[in-house]
Amino acid sequence: MRIWVTRTAPENSTTAGRLQALGHDVVSVPVLDVRAVESEPLCATPDAIVFTSGNGVRHHPIRSEMLDIPVFTVGGRTAEAASEAGYRNVRSAEGNIADLQKLILGELPPCRLVHFGARDAAGDLKGFLGLFGYRVDRRIVYAAHAVAIRWLLEVRTALPTIDGIVVHSPRASERVARLLSGTGWTGKIWCISEACALRLAGVPGVQIRFAARPDERALIELVRRNEVIHMPARVSMRVAAAGGRRPIRLNRRPPANDNGGPSSGGGGSGGDDRPPPA
């Protein structure tokens, strides 16, 4: 199958490689652009560090005096990134934000934590742990900005040749739903979580599946188990008319919004961001 990977860079290359190993043709075009956010220096060394994504590891300020304190991560890939960054005491929840909260409650007494994460965080780690006496300093070190629809027109035009889409976050789901609007595309979308799938519920005609656990391994397994898609004849005719599977090439890195500047929200920038008619 030909599968569109919408995941942000650089993790999209990992997902693409896993799908290619299964024999799939991959189109890797992110719908969100991750940018670093400068944060103020810590006033004191915390008792532990929390990362909820690889981007949190990648964009946070590393201090040598913190490399031996306990680090808690939401999943294995984030744990690997923390270890590669130099942290020597890393523990992974191997799951979602709820699993991470349980891990912290089970292994740490109430103490001072610093959470390096996104501007739009999943869940309320600080609020939840605060109920149990933990003091959480939430530091925003990156933000995911929506790539403007105008920079995704090439992949939108190629939709008749695409059999399925892989989505890794609720915000990415919202962007995919907007891009699919009015196209009549009726393929399959594999989501990393139920929350991700719910953001696509209003897209007509698509087949939506979500992983048993919110991690990359479960998502790839979901794709592996659903290798055959019976596409409607109407779509097959459009594929033939398009001349087969033309490669998609993006020759430059698109800005996060139409005016080239940072976007404060998840929905794009303005009137030019509306998708054209199918």
C-alpha cells in the first residue's frame, strides 16, 4: 500500500522506515512543525525530571548536574532519547500519560519535579500529581505549529494514489481532517490513540482504526494487521487517471503558517489557509 505518514520530523523517518520494512510505499509529509520555545533557567535542581515526548528531551536545556537524578518518561522512545542525551537513571512508563502518573506515584514520594514538554500538553500531569503533594514545575520547551494547507496541496492532490494515513496526535488528526475536507477520499486512517481517532470522526467515508496502546509499536502492528484495503471503484478509477503512483517531493521546508511566522494556535492562519475545492 501507499501510506502517508503525517508525523513530525525527525520521528517521521523512524515511522517511515518501519512501514517500508513491511513492504509499503511511504509518503512522509508532516502536518505539524515543531519549534523550540526558550524557557527560563531553573532556580534549583529538582528531585526528578519528567519527559512526555522526544521533543521535550530534544529541546530542553541540559545541565550536567542533573544527569544523575531520576528521569521518568512516557514511553520507550522518549526513554531512549533521554539516555542518549546523557541521563543515567531513566525509567519508562511504556504507555500514556496515565501510565506515567502511576509510575511516578509508585516510585517517588512527594517531591519537586520538573516537566519539560509542549505548549499544548496532553493531560494535566501537574494538576494530577499536585493532588498527591508533588510540586511540578512545568516548563514549555517546544510548540507544535500547524503547517498551512497551502504547503500541503501537493499531498492533497496525490490523495487518489494514497491508500492509508498514519496519525500520531490529536492535533495532527485535526489537520488531516481539514485537509481531507471536500476531497471524497475514502481510505483507511490508523491512529495512535482513541483521542486521536475521535478528532477524525466527522470525516465522511474513511475507515478509522486506533491502536490498542498509545505507542508506535502498537500503531505499526495495527497497520500490519490491516494490510488489505478494498477501495471503491470510483477511487480506483481516479488512481488510474492520475497515472499511477507519482512520487511526492517537497523541495523546501514550509513555514508553519501562511505569513512565514509562528502560529499561536492549531488551526492555521487566515483566509488563504482554507482548502481549495476538490
